[in-house]
Amino acid sequence: MASSKIAIRGAREHNLQDIDIDIPRDQLVVITGLSGSGKSSLAFDTIYAEGQRRYVESLS
């Protein structure tokens, strides 16, 4: 059974500095913050990683 959240620990990408966050699954999530704070990096990298995880999971 899949977890009810996507857990991100110690994210370091562009402007992100050791971010720990839990994102609920199957819900609308809004990411807000100052310009240049890494919102896009967090959103797109999370979507990519989750899509990749689901693809690999579907192969097994």
C-alpha cells in the first residue's frame, strides 16, 4: 500500500537548503514563497521523482 504522503528530507537543489517536507498525496498542494526561494525546483523535481517512482513500481 502506498504512503499517504510524499516525504522529502534534506532537499538541496538550487536555492533549497536542507528542506524537510511532507506533501499529502491525492490533494491539491500550493507552494508559496519569495521569488527565488526554490518553489519551482521543489515542485518540478518532486513531480519528476514521483512519476519515476510510479513507473518503476508499475514494472514490478
